[in-house]
Amino acid sequence: MNTRRTKIVATLGPATDDVQVLDGLIVAGIDCARVNFSHGTAADQKRRVEQVRARAAALGRDVGVLADLQGPKIRVEKFRDGPVELVDGKSFVLDASLGPDDGTIDAVGITYKDLPSDVQPQDILLLNDGLIALTVDRVDGPRIHTVVLSGGELSNGKGINRQGGGLSAGALTEKDRADIKTAAMLGCDYVAVSFPRTAADIEEARTLLNEAGSKAGIVAKIERAVAVVNIEEITRAADVVMIARGDLGVEIGDAELPGVQKNIVHLARELNTACITATQMMESMVANPVPTRAEVLDVANAVMDGTDAVMLSAETASGRYPVKAVQAMARVCEGAERQRMTQRSSHRIDQAFVRTDEAVAMATMYTANHLGVRAILALTESGSTALWMSRIRSGIPIYALTRHEATRRRVTLYRGVYPVAFDVVDTHPARVTANAIDKLLEIGAVADGDRVIITKGELSGIAGGTNSLKIMRVGDHRLTET
């Protein structure tokens, strides 16, 4: 059984539509599949979700599904005669009144029609992930007159950011609201909100999901400067934060990005929120079969910082080597996890606990890290106990034993947590511990003589009911339940 602690999120796309490739990703160890709602139709999303569900089941794996909403499109429109070359010092106009296909060397339309009211002279606008920089000269109604600071080739649909942030576009568009309903209908495990500014954006998405009949977790994509300012309230409101380093790096600047990333990972762990580190982690593997050493170090550093998951985007969605990208990422994660710093924690050592199940989770990890335990068995309904345990740095695997398929897919993003199907309700109360250990023996996770810790509730099948911790030695469980 795979015991890599850091989870891998892989983006589905044209390169993964082949069943053999998708099977290769699952076997290589993806934990969660990202479906990018910025591309394709609802039918495309449905086909990909159903396909990954079917193949994961066939291969005996629980794989979560993350629906990534497009968010506000702040992009240039299309050029009439193909890409243009912007030259330093020349004038260029971003024109909200121009037709969507009428771009020229002098001007281009924009998808976000309120952009002229969001900018003022001397603002710096960054296009195509910051490769092109324009300074605003003046705003004339719907037209933003700029001067090219740093030129280059500009093609259809490239993104626009304002240096330092400050664009007022809302996080959820009408398309996003429709896509939330689609994600709920497809039973997606997580829904990612693009460009949130405050906790209110996360709460709105959760309300819409609940109204659509979904209990999916909310992923807050941190990609605006204002989101960094409001990071604590956003992290508290979300189930997961994603450090989306593309747009975020453009808005706050490359020099600020490393420190912000580390702070967000640390804060997420403090607030019992999962964390995904994303964007260009192994970008060179879109075209090459091996990562660069810089990419290896990037992934390893995120792991050693304590991120729950690392994400592949174009590397798997459209790259030439999607399976090799997952294999390479898995190797790097495992290597980083062998470092001592990933296995020791002082998390919440001086804090009080409000809930009994949370206190049991923390006591379990303290005991496990000091006793020499082979595995932790968390009998759980919602997955909360396993989440709390996963906040503690440790080299000890946490097995989330649950009867709920949705919970098993939910915990696929929690660092060091592995889902195991186990129906506590159909088990005689006197046999719960013995049967749980037998289940881990069956999957090869433990062996006779191993010491394990089991957490459970006295009332089986009740969410939030974990109230006991038991230390057992495998083998002895056949003799007694006391």
C-alpha cells in the first residue's frame, strides 16, 4: 500500500483522456483529480469525472475529484490577424468597446468591461503572467491608453493583472454559479473558488453548493494580493487553501512569493485547514521526461514546509509525459518526507482544545510520536478526526476507516491520511477494534507484533463522537477487546 504522506493532485485534460494514461496516473499514485471548468463543456466535465471514478474503482483506489471554477476572466480578446509583437515605448490600447475578434497591433478588446474604472494613470498592468508590462497613460471612457514597458508577443486570451492587485471583479460569475450546480450533480468532492477576496466569497460558494444538495469541501485559491491581506479569514472559512502561484506571483511580485507561500502553509496547519501548493511545480515536464533540479527543490521545499498536497496542471492535462510527471513528483515527495523535520511537531502544544474528538486526535499524535507506533486507526464518519491528526508532523500513517465513500474521497487531500473502507455500523460493538485491525492486516498495512493506536466513539456511526483512544499490539487483538 502506498504510504507517501504528501498528496498529489493531477489535472485531467486531453492528455489523460486515454484510459491507459488515466490508469497510469492512478497506479502512479494520484490522490485527487482536478477538473478545470475553465475549459470544455459540462458534457466534457461529466465524462472526465465519470471516467476517473470508474477507473479508480476498477483499480481499487479512492481518488477525490476537485472541480476548479473559472472565476472572473480578466483577459485580452482575440487578434484579427494572429499574435502581435508589442515594442517597448510604443502605445497600446486596451479597449472595452472593441469587438472580441478585432484586435490589432494598436489595440485589443478585453473580457472584463469594468477594467477602465479599476485603473488610473501610472498603474502597471501585467499581461501573459507578467511577461508583458504596460503602464497606464490615461483612461478615456472604455479605452485604457498605455505605454509598453516590457514588450513581447501577445496572443489571444492572455490574462491581465494589475501590479499590486486591486481589481474589483467578483469571485463568482454567472458561469461559476451554473458550474457549481454541475459540480454538485456530478458529486465532486471539492470545489475550488478562483480569485476570492474575502471570506464572504467562500461563504457564498458554500451556500450555493448547499442549495444544490452538495457537501463538497471548498478550496480557496489564493491568487490575489487582497486575498493575502485577508488570508486568515479566508483560511478559516475554507476547507482547503490553494497557493495558486501564477496569478499570485504576478500581483505581489516574485520576491514576495516564497515568504507568502511558507506563511500560508503554516497558517493552514494552525487553523486545521488543508493546503495545496500549485502552479509550475514541474512545468518543464510538459515537454521533457525529467524535471529540472530547481523543480525538484521546489516540490521538496513545499513538502518540508508541511503542505498537504502538491499539484500538477499542464504537466498532466496536456503534457507529453503525464505519468512520468506523477512518478517524478511522488519520488521527490517521498525523498523529502524522509527528512527528520517532516516528522517532528510542536503544533498546538500550548493550546486548549474545545472538542473532545479534537483532544483525542491531538493526544493520539503526541502518544504515537513518542511511543513507537506503527499505525493509527481512526474510525471516522466525517473525517474530522483524521484531519486534526494530519496537522501534526509525523512519520506514522493515519488510516481513516469509514463506511462513507464521500469521506474516503474527502480525506485524499489530508497529509498522511489513507482512506480504508470499513463499516462500523455493521460490526458488533465488541468486535470493532479486532475487525479494524484485521482490515489493516488484510491490506498489508500492519503485521503481527506492531503497536497501533485506535480512536473511536462509544456510539458507532455518530459524527463527532470520537471519545476514546486505545493502544493495542497486533496479534493480541485476537484474544481480547478490553
